[in-house]
Amino acid sequence: MIILVDDREKKPYNFPGVETEEARLETGDYTVKGFEDRFAVERKSLNDLATSVGNNRDRFEAEIRRAQDFDNCTVMIEASRDDAQAGAYYSQIHPNAVTGTVDKWPLKYGVLDFEWAGNREQATQETLRLLDRWYLLAASDLF
């Protein structure tokens, strides 16, 4: 398994012991080589999430729509829901708009999940776990 990291990723995760390569990904920040059109993880800091569902909503929603043909797509949030509810970000968007979008978009866009990882370290571990699980499932479909 080789993890592809979007070459525009400003703060890429480090996956010790796992081979990674940079690539231009159309959707998401992380996937597995050979499965770029099947699953992806989009990394979001809380500040980025607030901006993405606020001022940059159209761009973010367009990316989510591109993932509709995927088997799985998860937005990995490097914060807790409590952090979002407390407005612990720079944007002026109301906390209910942030958490409301996180709650509603999986219903609107079926393959989409949002995961509150709590912090960056846990988000890194959970991203690796998801990619590994999806890879094993997808690779077993090939045989």
C-alpha cells in the first residue's frame, strides 16, 4: 500500500513505516495509489473547516460532489465537536452553521462522512486506519 498525498497539502501527515508519494489529487488530500477514484480523506483543521463551510462553501461543496462516485470519502477534522461549538476558530461563521453542515451534508451526499478526530495526532492515526481498511476491502474486490 502506497499512500498518495496531494501535492498541494500544506501540512501533510507523517505515516511512519508507510510509503508515501506526492501526487496531484482531484479529490481529497490522501488516498491509496491505484484507488484514487474509489476513496479519499480530506484533512481539515478547525479553521479550515469553518472557512470551507463559510466563505469557501461553493468550492468545498464542488469537491464533495466530485466524490459522489467514490466508495468512501471522509472529511477528517483535527478538532472536537466541542471545539467547533465553542467557536474555537478565526472565522466569524456561527458555530451552529459549522456543526449543522457537518451533520447535514452526509445526509445530502451519501458517501460522505465527517469525523471529529479531536486533534492532529488522532486525525493522522484515524486517516491511516481508514485508508488501510478501505484498501484491504477494495483490493479484496479485485480477486
